[in-house]
Amino acid sequence: MMRRFLILILISLLFISGCECVSGFGRDLQKAGSWLERNTSSQ
């Protein structure tokens, strides 16, 4: 019983951290896109 509980906690922690990584990656892509827009529009 305790082992299942620990495995469940580990899986949920990995899922939560994975979601955070994906949202962080999305923010980075958004920053890169806005940087490209600024540089191409200024020329």
C-alpha cells in the first residue's frame, strides 16, 4: 500500500514538473517570436 502511494506521488510530481517545463517552453517561443517581429518590422 505504501509503495503504491509513493509511486503515485512520484508520477504526479513528474507530471506537474513536466507541465511547468512545457509552459516555460511556450513562453520562450513567444519571446523569440516577438523578437523576430521587432527585428523584421524595424528594417
